[in-house]
Amino acid sequence: MEICKILIENGAELMALNADGNMPYDICDDERTLSYIETQMDLSGITQEMIDKTRTQVENQMLFDLRKLVKKSLSSSRSIDDILSYRNDEGATPLHIASANSYQTVVQYLLEQHVSLNLQDADGWTPLHAAAFWCLHSILSKRFLKAIKIKLFFSSSIN
């Protein structure tokens, strides 16, 4: 509690997100400290709308960047799938990242663009593996699974 007070008194960001998308009040397990954090949030004028906007900021930026990338590369000879399935240093594609972080709008956008669903990262995981590992039921939806079945059907019927 004392450390929390010192941090807040010295300008600690009450709506800061950690790598898992949690804010301080999400991970506080001490009732007294949690009450203090919530009171400070209230005194600072933090609303649920502000919290929701902060939580979706990274997802919205990713979606914006992907759409911009597609528009920018329309004159390219590369396919949309190739453009949207670029890999980072760990071999993860945007679909891996969106699936692992439960970015539903990004996953939906990528599925609508017909990106490759079975690309593996450096650990051999597909985007579906990531969603399953993190128990992200919203990503493991009928839509995602349906898209995989359709891709599997078409790829097996071509062979």
C-alpha cells in the first residue's frame, strides 16, 4: 500500500498497461490497496470509457497499420497474403500476434483478407496454437475455426 501511494503521488500512470493488457487495478490482490487505486482513479476523473479506449488502443493501431499497409501495397506485385503475413524476429505473423492477444477486430480483418492460417512461428506454433494456449475463447470462435476448415477443404480438394 505504501509503495502504491508513493508511486501515485509521484505521477505513476493509473491506466498503464502491462504486456498482458492489465492495468494496476486489474492485478491488485490486496483489498485496501485496490480501494485506494480505485479512489485515485475516480478522483482523477478516469471513466470506464477511458479505460476501454486505452485497452483497445494497441489493437486499433494494429488494425489501422495493416489497412494502411494493404492500401499502400495495392500497386505491388506481391499478394495481399504475402504482404499481411510478414514475420517478426520470432517468426510470428500479424495473425499470430492478434490471436495471442485476443485482438478480435484484427483477427477478423486478417481472415477477411484470406491470410495464411497455418504458418508456423519459430516455435512451430500456428495462430490457432497461440489462441488455444492462452485460452482465448473469443478467438477460438466458430468464425476462426470455420475459416480454417474452409482453407483445409480447399487445399485438400486441390491436391
